[in-house]
Amino acid sequence: MNEIVFKTKRGKVISAFFAGDDNYPKASLSYSLEDIAGEVFLDETGKSSSLEVKIPCEVIENSSNFGLVPKSFSAIEEHWQLNFNLYEMDAKLNSWRITWPEQTGNKEYRISLVDANDVNTGTEPEDPTEIKDPDPDDFRDNDNDTDDDSVTRDREEILPPPPPPPPSSPSTYYIAIGAVASCIVAALLWFNYDRLSSKNLMCSSAEQLAQAIKTEEGKTNFQTQCQQELLNLSTDNFSILMNKASENSPDFAVEVCDFYNPYLEDSFLKRLQSPGNADSITAAGCYHEQEKLGVITAGNKLDDLCREIKLSALNAEGSEDKEIKIADEFLTKDYCQ
């Protein structure tokens, strides 16, 4: 099955690659993204263009996959339908139809590609709102009455009423629906978070959580009092708590990076809740951001993570596992330079 695989961080696409069944040539590959509803193309930065823009693909060594530019997907809204066109030089290899998913948080998504030929009929359907001019002979009565007023009255009776105005574009509709849904989800999350606060002030306090990591005694006390409550907390509410604690504490931000690090078996936050969406790309990007802010420990942990990623790719067993590890190595190369 041909797929586009991409990962997000806080709803933003941070990596993307094409996983195909066929052995496509690696050299001179490019792709284009066509927004069907808007009848425009997207360039490598996600901006709209009336002309088709071919975006170069990136080679992933020792893999049948090839990389795509994450920013080219940045402007796409949920439920948009697009044509994903693949080229070798100027020759089109294939064209697929994709439907963009609803993306939130830090997750991996796999979009199945449907051959565009299977969803297109190849002919333009007749416009149901188009009114053809009738033959004047159709309005003559049996007595060959050619009176203009009579013909006019007959035409007014026969012609259907004018068509209703066209509905608003799908993209506008989905944007409105998405905005309402986002507000509802956000309100529910904060509502549940407030309910948690009313149960145990210490366990729901971002300040207390950030303070706890400063000493081993603080970690032990917080874990003893809050572990069971935080284990039962929803993933979204736990993310809210972590993000609030990270806002003014670089040290705690590194703890959050540890939480997403799949090669780190134990960390303070992993004792409080299981990291169901831990992956090396999210962790590497997290360490990289903190390193740019001058946090030395983040840079050291990034170096350790990059070594683990490289060793994992070298020692992977089985073709599927090896492809995943090689893809991880490729997608974190900018952080691991």
C-alpha cells in the first residue's frame, strides 16, 4: 500500500515521507500538491500558487521510502482533499488522491493513497444549473401562432425557476466546523483540568510539579502523593500540566524531552504516566529547542539520543523494523548534525 507518513508536534508537521509499494527511481524525484477545492497548488513553504510547483524529494539511503518537505503541508486544513502527483524529471509517474486527517498533539499519521484515476470519471459532468436556449418552434401552438407576446408567455411558463445560489466552498465550511470543534475540545480539556485541580491542589499545580524535580526528595514526595492520581489522568490533561510547568522552567522542559525519549527507559514523568506517543523525532526536536536556549544538559542528552538512533538503525532486525529505524535516522539528521 502506498502511504504518506508524517509526524506532528503540537499539531505542526515536523517530518514526512512517502512509503510506496513500487521501486520508484530515487534520482530526480519530485512531487506536487493540488488543492482540489481551491484549484491551486501548494509550494514547498505551503503557500498557494496558480501554477503547479514541483517540490524535490529527499533520498533516504538503504530504504524504498523517500522524504517529503514538512513545510509543504503546513497550510493544509483537516478534511481537505488533494492530488499528490509524483514526477521523475518532467514525466508524471502517478497521481493519488489524499484526504487530510484531523491532526492534534504529538502523533504519527499514515494517509492511504488512492489512485486519482479511480476517483475521477475522466469526463466533466453536465452542469445541472445550465439552461439551454429552447428551439422557438417548441413554443408555437398547433395553429402556427407566431405572436411574439404569446411566445414570450409560453417561454415564461416553460422555463424552470432560476437555480439557487451555490453553497459556500467546502474549505470554508470545514474551517468553520473545525474552529467550533476546536473551541469545544479546548473548553472540555480545561473543564476537566479544573476538576482535577479541585481534587488535589498539589498534584494539579504546575508550580509544584516544576519545583519537585529540583531534588530527589521532592521527586519522591511528589510521586508518593500524586502517582496514582496522575496515572488516571487523561493524556491531554497530563500534556496541559507538563506544558504549564515547562513555561518558566528550562530544567523541567528537559524532563519533558526525557518523557518523549523512547531510548530512556526511566524518567520522573514516565513514573507518573506512560508516554504512549514517545518517539525519537519528537524527543530530538525537544532537546534541540532547549539546546538553542542555552540548556547544556539538553545538548548532552541530544548527543546521547543521536547515538542511540544511529546504533538502532545499524542493529535493526527485519526489513520493516530496519526501514523504520533508518527513517528515524533520516528524519532526525537536522537535529543530530
